[in-house]
Amino acid sequence: MEKQNKISICHVITRMIVGGAQENTLFSCIGQLRAGNRVVLVTGPSPGPEGELLSRISVPELEVVTIDELVREISPKNDFKAYCKLKKYFREQKFDVVHTHSSKAGLIGRLAAHAAQVPCVVHTVHGQAFHEYEKPWKNFIYKTSEYLAALVSDRIFAVAQAMIDQCVKAHIAPPEKYQVVYSGMDMDSFLNARRDPELRSKLNIPEHAPVIGTLARLFELKGYDDVMQTFPMVLQQIPDAHLLIVGDGILRSELEMLARQGGFADKVHFAGLISPDKVPGYLAQMNILWHLSLREGLPRSVVQALACGIPACGYTLDGTPEVIFDGVTGCCVPPRRIDLIARRTVELLQNPAEAQKEGAAGRELVKERFDKERMAAILLEEYQQILKRKNCK
């Protein structure tokens, strides 16, 4: 890699809640800052049950700008104000690169950067706004918006090949405009995670009980209805199994009620919202991770579990099959086939040697591919190549 010039970069994302896209964005900022570049993060307000990421991971040297009108919900008035503010800010700051994340910031941010004549305009697809569970008229708006934003993009990154395939199929942009850059994480903390007996006691989980876990926001399409139907099927064959649910959201009270109604509330443990630095410790309590989401980019929780040496079970949707290889790093089955999820879970819990083998294979798969420094360096190199092609640096 040739010596790089120092450049000025602005990352734009709609919200900095605790989530995968937000961690990806923050780690990109940190890596590029430490390479000696000027980096600014522009975001909208981040309220909500998920929690604010920036209050949990402190980066004092990162300049953060909040635009109140940059909101997730469709709001023509706010959206136009956010566009105008971004365009003005980009012109004043004269960034070399504007890198957008998430659908709303991706559309408004790219159009504003183009209008402000920012030399390099790029975007990362973390997940699709359009999907089969959305209303057709909304999907039309989302696809049209993505198409327009792609026209002013120099490069579109995606966290999984599946995201690129979906965009190309939807005629958003040609395949040559895309590039896979796997989402970076702090791999060392997961590779070195160990089971803590004190945490297990705090969670009220018996010392030797097999634990199935989930790590995701408690929201629609995250697969929790399938989780609550599948767990009793596992209990029929492994009655001492426990379910550890890590995360919070609007579905929590409903899930607690389902556990009570199903008669297995004493086997379900809600950890609630935890800070990112505690995630490895909670994953280490699990024997298997379930990720039964019906809509995902590439699930960070699966990558994190595999890094801990824990096999994962999920559906053959989006980027999940790029990390869960059926029978190799866990089980990957067609959507909603909870009978297969239950059967493979029981097989793995009854055969610890096989579970350990699949977990070890997963660890080898992810430990280099998803390193956060690697991600930041790849992005920085691509920025430089774009600027070089345009004779800007």
C-alpha cells in the first residue's frame, strides 16, 4: 500500500444508537482518526430504548456535530432543513470525503455532498430499507431514492455480498459501483472472552445449564416470535436449557408475557440493554446463539458469537449465510423453519464436541475478516484511490 496523504473525512449517519451500523461507523471514524486524518461525525438525535452509543464508547478526539432535523422518520420539512444544513456545512468545511451510512442519511447526505461539490461521495449499505415485508408503495419510494443517491455516489460499500446482489437486482446501480467491506469489530475482546461465574450467578442461570442466547434489539422482524416458539420445542428434549435474551426494546413486555403464558418464564433471562464492552462476557455465557431475524445486513451478533467460539443458528436470509455455514459454523436453515432450528440446537447441545468444533471453525472464519483496523484501512485506501482518479489529491 502506497503512502497516503492526510485527508478530511465526514461520516454521516441518522442516529448513533447502540447498533451494528453505528458501531461500524464509529470504528471507521476511530481508525481513520488514528491514521492522522481529520474526521468529523455528523448525526441526528439518538433517543430511544436502544441507548446512545456515544455515551457508552467515549472518543474525546472525535468531533461530533448533531443536526436536529436529521431524523429517521419521513418528514419533508425536517428532511429539507437537514439537506440545507448539510450542504452548507459541507461547503464551509471543504471535506475531501463524505461517507454516509443508513438510508435517510444516505439519501440526504449524498445529495447534499454532491450539491456542495465534495470530491469523494461514498455510502455503506448496512441493511436495506426495501424488503418483502414492507408495503409496495414504500418499497417503490425507497428504491427510487436509492437509485437517485447512487447516481451521485463514487462508490457504494456493503457489509455483505447479499446486500450488493439485492441492490443490483433492484436496479439501484450496476455491480461495478459496489464493493464488499465486512463490518469491523473489536475482535480481541471476543476472541479472549471467558465465562464469568459471577455474571452467571447474577443472571440466575444454574452453573452447568446449557444456554441458548440472543443478542439483538427487541423489535419487529428481529425474529423474537420465532425464538419464543422454538425454545419450548428445545425444552421438550433438554428440560434444563435456559434462554438468555440480551438487548432491549418495545417488545420486552410482550416477550415476558409470552414466557409466563408458556410456563417457562423461570428459564428465560432478560439481560436488558448492556454496554458494548460487556457483550463478550454475556456471549461467553451461551452455548449457542440464535439469530432468527427476518431482515438483516450481516448480523454482527453472529460474527461476535463465532469470534467467541460459539456456534450460531440463523436463516438463509441476507448476509447470514456468508458467516453461518450449515454444519460448519452452526446451522443455517430456510426462514421460519423453527423445527429445523430446534432439531439442530438439540443436536449441538447434546454433542458438545461437535458444538466446540463448529465454534472453532467460526472463530477462524471471522477473526481476520471482521477486524476493525482492517475495515478502516480498506475504506481509507478506497477514498484515496477515488481522489487520485479525480486528481484531487
